[in-house]
Amino acid sequence: MNDVDINPADIRDACLALHLQRAARVATRAYDAALKPLGLTSGQYTLLVALARPEPPPLAALAEELAMDRTTLIANVKPLERRGLVGSETPEGVRARHLRLTPTGRDVLAQAVPLWRAVQARMRLKLTAADTTYTDLRALARP
């Protein structure tokens, strides 16, 4: 006896969460494959890009910017620190730890950008010219 009042086709055809998850997995695989020669994942690339700024951000601000909790951010930073791509500092008089790209991190990021651009262009071709995907996804991601 089926006491659940839902048609599986409703989920397959219309569930926003399902389609966002599937699209995220496909996109992540494409970006990961492009960045693999540099030993980076798409998430690590995003983190390096977020750190490519003149002043190192505090952990809390970076976590918020990337929509991560601090624990997840720290777990993602550790492999980059072990590779010497990211360093940290605690400015005098400030309690919060700040992350920064090392010179090696900047070099790897410079090599990664063209790889990212190529896969980005391929992914954009899958979207229609009048698509509002980016605007819509940013709206969904706002708390």
C-alpha cells in the first residue's frame, strides 16, 4: 500500500533541489577535471581566488563569503597550507586569524585561471543567451 501522496515524476521533473544538485555535480566534475593537472579541486580554486586580494581576510568573513561554516573552511584550507599555497597570520592586536596566498599559491592560481576560463566558457555555452541563471542562483544563495 502506497500512503505517500506524491508522484515520483513530480520530483524527477520539477524538484528544484534535485536539479540544482545534479547541475552542481556535473559542473563540479567539469571544473575538477580541468584543474586536476594542477592538483586542485574546484572548491580549492574558489578558495584561492577568494584569497587573491591585497589584504588577507579574517576567517569568519571568508567563511561567510563562501557560504561555509568556519570548520568546513578550515578543513578545506589545510591541504592548501600543506602544499604551501596558503598561509595564515594573526595581525597584531587582532584575535582573528587571516588567510593569505603565498607566492607559490599565486603562481598556481595564475596557472589555474586559464584552465578555469576554458571550462567556464564551455559551461556557459550550455545556458541560453537570455538565461538568468546567475542572477537566480545568487538570489537563491542569499540568506
